[in-house]
Amino acid sequence: MSQGSNFVDYVKICCRSGKGGAGSAHLHRDKHTAMGGPDGGDGGRGGHIVLRGNAQFWTLLHLKYRKHIIAEDGQPGGSGHKFGRQGKDEVLDVPLGTIAKNAETGEVLFEITEDGETRVLTPGGRGGLGNAHFKSATLQTPRFSQPGEPGLEEWMILELKVLADVGLVGFPNAGKSTLLSVVSAAKPEIADYPFTTLVPNLGIVSYRNHKSFVMADIPGIIEGASKGKGLGYRFLRHIERNAVLLFMVPADTHRSIAEEYEILKSELRDYNPELMQKPHLLAITKSDMLDDELREEMKAQLPAIPSIFISAVVQKGISELKDMLWQAINETPVNS
């Protein structure tokens, strides 16, 4: 399968939970008991459709072609106060950072953020009460019971927002994929043309004393992305779940570094103003082509955020960058 088809971050599924089993309206009779009274049991609950967080998953690909999710119905109650069997729940494993929405209203229902976390997406119908519940002093032999509640059938949207400590933000060909390939074991596609990266890539970056953090390479942003240009805002939502944003600007940009940073920041602000509250760092990439004099001249024009000159190709400034990122992840300062 191609790179693009392997990463699925949006699916629309039809969920049908199980209906509840009917309660029993049985009256106890045997050879020793002529009028034993009501002993009908309750019906079983219909099966829920449940989402479960699974840290081993990173895409919704396994649900792409599974449009209809159907849970089992509950079984009816029986005589002798026997309860009907509960319908089997349909459990869907999803990657961490998955948001569940109602497709009709657009309402956000919940988000799965922890491994093993379970949330009911579509509840099953309750089982009906047997006639034993309706016995009273004035109604000693009720001959009725409750039917089970019907299950729900509704369209749901599952949307993945990648969870990562560091998100790489930059224009196409800023060196994001190259950096990720150098600091982690990830193998993103790297080429000298724009939009090489078509889906987010995740990599685990090793740090000192056996520590590590997760870095996400987001497909390149262009001016107007928040309005749908280029790859548009489809992947901007993944930046919302990153703890720190590392802006990457190549040293050979035709604009000034400060101007390019402001354009990138403006696109994120237009998409979601809350992204301005995340820690921002700046890496000037491809700096191996700069001499000391030019580097000092460029430093005077950098924006007022933590900045570093790096070159992923010659491994220059990589250790210092990791130190900056680790400090930002653990201190999480707020940008003004």
C-alpha cells in the first residue's frame, strides 16, 4: 500500500447498538405449587459499541472499510427469575488522540487519550423488567412485563489528532523529514521537491539517561493553508495535540527568517488561536552553508524566541536542539 493510503485519520462509520431483551411474564407453576406467583426474569442489555485506546495503533486504517458496526442484541428473560444474557459489546481499538463526533450534529462526544481507556460510543438498549418487579399487594399476579429498549443507530465520525511532544512546522522542503530521520529511527520519504511528506510521520527521539520524546513531522504548510490552499488545514489539526512547536526555516529562504516565521505563525493563528499558547522554538536548517560572519548577521534579525542553527545532514547543532526541546517539553513556557 502507498504511504498515503496507510495513514487514515478520518473515518465515518454507522454504529448500531444491540436492542435490549424483553422481560418475561411467567407465572410459577409446578406439581407442588399451583399458584406460585410471578417469577419472570429481566431481559439482558443490548451490546454497546465501545472505543478502546491502543498505543500500538497509529492510524484508523483498520476501520476505513468497515462502515457498519453492529453489536449483539440482549436475550429475553426466562422463568424462575432467570436473567437474559447480555449482548456482546463491539469493542473498537483506536489510536490515542482519537476524537469521536456525532456525524449529524458535529458534537464532540469524547477523546481517547490513554492506553486501555474505554468509552461507550453508542449504548445498547436496556433490558425489559420481568413481571416479578410489578407484584404488589393489590396486583399479585401481573401478567405483563417490559419490552427491551431498542438499540441506537447513528453515524459517527472518528478523527485522529496525532499525540506527540514536538511538532515540526515549516514550509515544504524546510528539512523536517531529514531532521526526523536523523534524530529517530523513522524513515520518512525525503526528496528535493515540495510536499514529499503527504501524511504525518512519528519518530521516538532518544535523549540522555535513557529518556525519550515523540516528534511528529507534519506535511508542509504554505501561505493560505488555513484557507484550504496546498494540503489545506487537513493536517493542521495534528499540531493541536503537540506539546511544543518547532518552527523550521531553511537558511537559504528567499524571505527573511523572521518574515517566514511570522507567516507560519499567522497560518496557525488563523486555524486555531490556542496554538499561540504553546511553546515555540525556531531552528534554522541547512546552516552548514553559512559562514560565521553571515550567521552572526542573521542572528540579529531572528524573532524573539529560543533559536538555534542546525544542519541535519552534517549533524550540526542536533544535541543542542534536543536539549532545547527537552527543556521546553518539561517546562512548557507560555508564549506572549
